[in-house]
Amino acid sequence: MVKTSARLLALLSMLQTRRDWSGEELAARLDISARTIRRDVDRLRELGYPITAFKGRDGGYRLDAGSQMPPLLFDDDQAVALAVALQAATTSGAGIGEAAARALTTVRQVMPARLRQRINPVRVTAVTPPHDRPPRAEGGLLLAISAAVHARQELRLDYAPAFRSASDRDDTGVDRRRVHPHHLVTWKGRWYLLAWDAEREDWQTLRVDRISPRNPNGPRFTPREVPGGDVASFITSRFRGSDGPAQWPCRGEVILDLPAASVVPFAHDGLVEEVDAGRCRLTLGSWSWVGLASAIGRLDADFEVVGPPELKDAFGRLARRFAGGGGQDRLPG
């Protein structure tokens, strides 16, 4: 009995790794006869696995997706990866934290003791300041948007933007949109929909937690290619205030009176080069020149601006602004 059970698990594992297997290949890999393969396939079908036979020179078998979920088979590494992923999902902001926690409990219960010992020390805790805590995106809404992306169907939705221009204001407080959904993406813990706005004729990144779909969906559409062809690069450039490559629209260079090792932890995606033991060159980007100047000022060190002139001007504007805010006489200029 044990030998038969082990053979069934081995057969199922093989069927999960590739779409089609010939009966001859399965028999050779398991060192059994074709007749035994047929019997074992019948046993797996009785357990709920939708295995279909296909015709061909040798004939073969395929494990299809079924309407019910039969028992699943994972090797050790897959089981550990699943448990870690479920624990991370409880902090993903996708509105599935409770379901993920229940699933993790179920997985732990059926794991062999040796695997539970591997995953029990793993504890994922997301620590986010209250003012930075991203709003939760409901799991059902994510599924509905994903379905429209997959089906290439226009989404009709109400959208509540953070800021509204006078021309957008109406009694409902929301914008009505018709968009061609392209991708669901996450950025700093928030879920966004990347879509082509059919009325504005432009790409939009819409916060999922501010979307309220209106049924039914619209007609099918032919997807456009994201500028540059890469979704990650395009999203990164949009959040950096640029429609071009994934670079900050404002980049500047300074010499800081700090050792390079002291600056590296705070440089993010900036470039730090050592000048000497007590100074370094910092090349950094930001969405605006004033924002860049502010980021450099937070390092709390003397510095020399290498360039460009726009960065020098931004420091001048900040100096006048801070002087006025501190109640001192305004600087000339």
C-alpha cells in the first residue's frame, strides 16, 4: 500500500511539471508498465484530479484545471515558499490578510513536522507609521479589475481623486472614467491601476482604493503598448514626475563635507563617490529642484553645489523661504 501511494504521488508530481506526457515516458520514468500507469491515472481521477488522455502516436496524459480543488502536492521547497508567501500576503494591503492567515494555518496543519520547524521561526511584521499606512484594497475589487485586464474589457468607473480642479468638480465629488485597464501594480504598499483613459487620451495611474466600478464593463479593446515597452520603468518615471525614461526629471551634484560611508545609507538611488577621507560627491535626483535641494539639506552638512545652475537657484529660494518663515528679515533677491 505504501509503495502504491508513493508511486501515485510521484506520478502526480510529474504531471504537474509538464503539460503533456506520453504513457511510455511516464512508465519509463517510474519503472512500471503502461498498464500500471493506466490504473494509477484512474486512481488519481477518483481522488478528483482532472487527468485527460490524448491521442497520438504513443498516446498520453494531461493534468487539466478542474472545477473542484483536489488535494495538492508540493515538494519541501514549494511548501516552505507557499507558507512564507502567505505570511507576507497578510501585510500586502490587498485586503486578503484574514484569508491569507487562515490559509497559512491550514498549510501548517498538514505540513510534516520537519517543514513546520523550518517555517515556524519566520515571522513577517510590517511596521508602518500611521500617517504612511496605505489604505487597504479590497480583494474582490482587485479580482474584478484583474478580470477586466485579462479579458481586455473597458472599465467604467467612478474615481475619487485626492485633488480636483475646478473644471472637474461636480455634485458627486467623483470623476466618471472610461479606461482600458492595462496592469495592476503596487508602489510603496499601495495598489494602482495603469490604464489608458479613453476620454483624456492619456495614460493614468489610478489608486485602486479610490475606484468604484460601474457595471457592466464596456466593450473589448485592443491594448496599447506602454511607452518604452516596460511597465515597471514607465510607472517609476510617472511617480518621479517624468514621461520619459525612468529617471528623475531633476538631477544635481554636490560635494558634501561628510565621509562617503556616512552618506550611502541615505542616498537611496543616488550615486556617492569618495573625494577624500572627509568628503564625498553626491549625485541625486528628485521630482523638482526645490525637492532636490531639500533632500540634500536634510543631510545636515556643509556642501558645495557642482551643478546645475537650477540647483543653486533652488537653494537660494529655500534660503529666502526659511529666513522668512523664521521671522528674520528677508534676504535680498
